Amino acid sequence: MTKFFLTILLICFTTLSWGQSAQQKKLEERKAQILKEMEELRNLVSKENKKEKTVLNKIDDNRTKIKLSENLISTTTKQTRLLTDDIYTNQIKINKLTKELNVLKEDYANMIVKAYKNRSEQSRIMFILSSETFLQAYKRMQYMKQFSSFRKIQGEEIKSKMAEAERLDAALGGQKKEKEKLLAESEDQKEVLEKDKEEQEQLVKSIQKDKKKYAADIKKKQKEQKDIDRKIDKIIKDAIIAANKRAAEKAAAKTAAAKAAAVKAAAAKATPAEKKKGKETAVAAAKAAPATKATTNKITLTKESKLESDSFKANKGKLPWPVAEGAVSVKFGLQRDPFGNNFQIDSKSIEITTKPGTTVRSIFNGEVLDVQVIGGTRNKIVLISHGDFITVYCNLSTINVRTGDKVSTKDTIGTVATSPSGKTALTFYIMQNTTPLNPSSWITK
């Protein structure tokens, strides 16, 4: 019974270790992505430091660095926890194998001793000849053959289990070293995080004396962001209405053409009186037909666009970045100001800081829904529909596409604009109809 429970326990641990290996792989990929973002951010900040930057911009950069460091520490901690579980699982397997080996070795030793005592050929023959019946003699011969075969099998099993124990022991040693390495990395990253936090505190203190001025700047930025969000929201709604109208007109034209063909075919067989009546009916129907209207805030999906939408949704978390390199400088959702929670910007997009002249690319196959310049700004934007999902690329200096163009994943749609202050950043939205979604959950490097 004990052996049965040990086997069940081992199976459970083995299944768990398979799941943990997959988790480790995902965490390793996430860690690599964070490290890449951190490296790109360091390069961008290094280049921007050569230009004059406001304290608020420096605070934003530092906040991004702190967030990336916290994400890296969190990922490393999860990896360490999984490694600890793997080490525990492998130790249990080794303990179980050691017990089994001890039992096997003891049995094998006893078998060898017996074989040694009965090693002479004469004793074996006497063992067979002393049988009372022919059947008993036959069974004794079979027993001797099976005994020899079993001894060989048991020897092979001992070798196999010893090799397995050695393999697990080597794996255990590697896991312990990996754990020590992760712990060291985590400690180093915590030191970097502390330095960044100290620098952030100093920057915040440096603007305390001009708190009113900076608070006014934050309020201005908050107002500008709300205005841009409102304008983009209107552009999206207008684009949806226009797209639905075009789709409705196309469908109506197709229906009308089919009806006209049917009427023409019927007219060819009709009498003059029936033809006259048919024309009067057609004119009356045309007058009574309502004008094509599209006032919905949802894209009307056809069979083809429904497939596009499903495909886009299925690729959540696997879509490429809209730029080849860069770092998220403004995340999705509420952004706190340096003074606390007095002023918050609720961002419906993410901002990706990158190098001047960086190419912007479509993150998925789709159709260009609209190309516009936001009123009162030089901010050029491109909207691409993927079924009822819409990706919005803001702050472009040049645009390479037109409304109605079909684009594929990573096709160039323009370049990122650089502000007068020297900041090059793409503002990127993902919407489902008019509902904003967090782009960071959808894209990956």
C-alpha cells in the first residue's frame, strides 16, 4: 500500500514538474523582454540626456525605469519559486530511488550469496535428480533458468536506477546553481531599484519649491491628453459610421443588382400590360426605400471581417510591437503625478518612446480605416481595422498608406514624429469598436 501511494505521489510530482517547466519557459521569455526594454530605455535616456530635458520628463523616465525593475524582480522571484519547487520534487525522486536501490541491492546480494553456495555443477544436478516426479524435475529446471534470468534483470534494474539517480543528482546541482544565480541577480536589481527610487525622491524634492508651477504643467498635460482622447474617440466613431455606411451601400447595391436581374428576366417573359405594371411597382418601391443610414458605434461584421476579428483576438499576447525598438514611457490606465494623487491622467493608450525616424508598422493584417490630422495639432494618425478591433497609431510625421489600403503584419505605415523638445514617442491605442483595451496585454517583443 505504501509503495502504491509513493508511486501516485511521484506521478503527481512529475506532472507538476512538466507544468513548471512550461512556466519557467514563459518566465524566461518575459524576463528577456523586460531586459530588452530596459536596455533600449537606457540607450534612449542616454541619448536624450544630451539634450535639455524638463524635470517632469526626467521623473517620467525614472518612473518607467522603476516599473521595469520591479517587473524584472517580480519575474525573477517567480522563477526562483518555481526552481525551489523543482528542487524539492527532484529531491523526493532521489530519496525514493535511493530507498528502492537499497532494497534492490540487498535482494541482489542475498541472491548472489545463494548462487555462490550452490555454484557447483554437481549440486545443481543433484537438485534436479532428487525430484520425486518428472514434473517436479521439469519445474526445478525452469526455476533455475528463471532464477538466472531474474538475477540478470535485477542487475540491469539496479544499473538503470543508479543512472537515473545520477542524472537527477546532476540536475539538482544545476538547479541549485541556477537558483543561486537568480538570487544574486535579484539582489543586484534591488540595489539598482533603490538607487532609482532615491534619484526619484531627489527629483521630486527639487520641484517641491515650484510645486504650483509643475502642478499647472501637469494639469495642462492632463487637459491636452483628454482633448486628444476626445478627438480620437470622435474620429473612431466617424470612421466606424463611414465604414458601416460604405458596407451598407455596397450590400444594397448588390441586392438591387440581383433584383434588377430578376425583374429583367421576368420582364422578358411578361405581356405588355404586365411590363407596365412591373415598372410602376419598381418606381413606387424605389420611392418608398429608406435612405441608407449608419449611426451605430459598432462595426457591422461580415463573414470575412468576423474571421479577421476572431484571428486578431486569437493572437492576443503574441502581436508584434508597432515599432521595432523602444520602451513604454506611459502605460495604460491611471498615471499618478509626482506629488501624490492630486492629478491623475487616465490614459486610454500607451506611449512608446523610441529613436527619431523610427518606422511605424501595422501589428496585424487589416484595412486602413482612416488617415487624419488631429485638429489644432500636427499629430497625424492612422486607424486600421481588424474586424471589429481597431489599432490607432498617433504622432506620425509621415504616412505611407491611404484609407481603404490593405495592410499585412509589420507593413510600414509611417514614421514617428519628434517633438520640439526632442522627444520621439508613438501613442498607440487598441480599441474594440469604441472600447479602449490595454495594448500591453496584446503586444510582445
